[in-house]
Amino acid sequence: MKRLAAPLCAASAALVITVMPATALAAGTEDGAALVAAQNEIIDELAPLGWPGQDSENFYPGAAGHASADDATVVWGTRGDARSYQVEAKCAQFLTASLKHAYTWATDAWFVDGIGFRSPSSEQYYDAFTDTSDGGALEEMSDHVTRPSAQRVRDLHAGSVIAVKYLDGAEGGASGHMMTVQSVAPFERDGNSATQEYAVTVADSTSNPHGVALASRTSPHWAFRDTRVEGSPGLTAKEWSGAGRGTVFIQADATTGRPTGYWWGRNEAAFNTVANRPMVFVDITR
């Protein structure tokens, strides 16, 4: 199944992100655990609202009938009070807000010193994560962000961050996409011994869920259900936007382990090569 519209994910360098309340975890947390916890909290606490109940509190600006907006609002509320949580953010904005909520070191000053922007776009994140020059962005961020040299898909783990840059353009002016890894598992998709595919469960904010929601009981989407889908097998299914969890399928070279491209979801036909949409993996080190 192929989407007619590409998932959107763009952010302006001048964005102002509201993160409240800012109850950050202590510095020193290893391997992105605090980032995963922060994103899971907001996704899981909103879940009891269901769909379409969540749509007023959790959405991607400019998608699914919502007006586009430059500013983002991401609120961690009181556990057990779903409506005290809120996500009105694109993917890069959601990641930035999550980092700021999870880590005391992730301040406006840290982002400006390392990346050059208080609220980087996906493209700006990607460019920073791939800037390995002496005194470059990656070196400036090296106290809290590292880029594994092997860049193997199989080495991704909970808390790894994936930055994708769109060189081929995307509907809505998206510059790329940002995702936080939750789990990784081998998944044979194309039957080609020269490649190995992986099902990578991620948390992100997107205009379209990962995978096309079809009511058919036999749809492969249901085995990798995205939290932004309303319905169930055999019943009406509808897609929503905003923060959630889904599964992206990344293909790797069987010899090097490096990514060669990805499918947005299990039943998405479009394969995005790294020539058109390169990706880079980084880890939150402390």
C-alpha cells in the first residue's frame, strides 16, 4: 500500500517550545533511558482519551484538519489526568521538548552552542549529527551525544535517536524526520540475502502513523499497530496525527550492517533509499 501524501515533519529555526511543568530528571542518566521514559509517559497518559478524544490534545500542526503553527506546545501534566498532558508539535519539536524535559543539561544554551538553534529542524539535527569536523557540531555536543562509528542498524537500542534528512523533498515542506528508538528486531521483508531488514519501534510525532490503517483482518499493519490508529481488525480504521509509537522498517546491507533505506510502515510500498533520504544514528550518553 502506498500513501498519496508523505508524512510531514518540519520545524523552523525560530520556534519557541513550551515545556511545562519542567520536572527534569537528574543529569547522568545513561543510554537515553530518561528520553524514552519522558516520551512514553506523555504517549501513555494521553492514551485513555482514545480517538478521536485525543485529537484535541495530541496532534501534528498542519495535519488532519489542524491549522499549521510555528510554535509548539508540549506539556507533561499530572499522572492520571490525561487532559493535563498536551502535544502540539512536529517531530523535531517533540524530540527537543522531550530532551529538555528529561535532562537538566538540555537547555536552550546547549542547543544553540551545539546545533546553532534553540529548536532545530530535522535537517538541522541531521546536519549537526553528521558534522564530524574538528570543532564542529558533533564535537560541541560530545558531552551528551555520541555518534557510533559503525552506524549499524542492529546496534540501535532503546534511547538511540534516528535523524533522517529529506533530499528528495516532501509534501508540506518537510525537511526530514526525527525518531527515538524503543526496540529493534530482525525482520525479513524482501527475501534478498544481500540485505537484512529490521523492525524498529519508535516514538515520534508525525502527520501520518507508521503503516496504512486498513480495516481488513488480514492487514499486516495490525501486527505492528501504531498508537495513532483508531479501530481494530474487521472494523472501521482511521488514522490520526501527533505523538505516538509505531514501527519503521529499515533495510541494512548484510555485510556492513549500515542502512540502505527504509519503509515508513509494514504495509507501505514506498522504499526510501539513503541516497534520497540519508539517516544517522546517535546515542544519548549521559
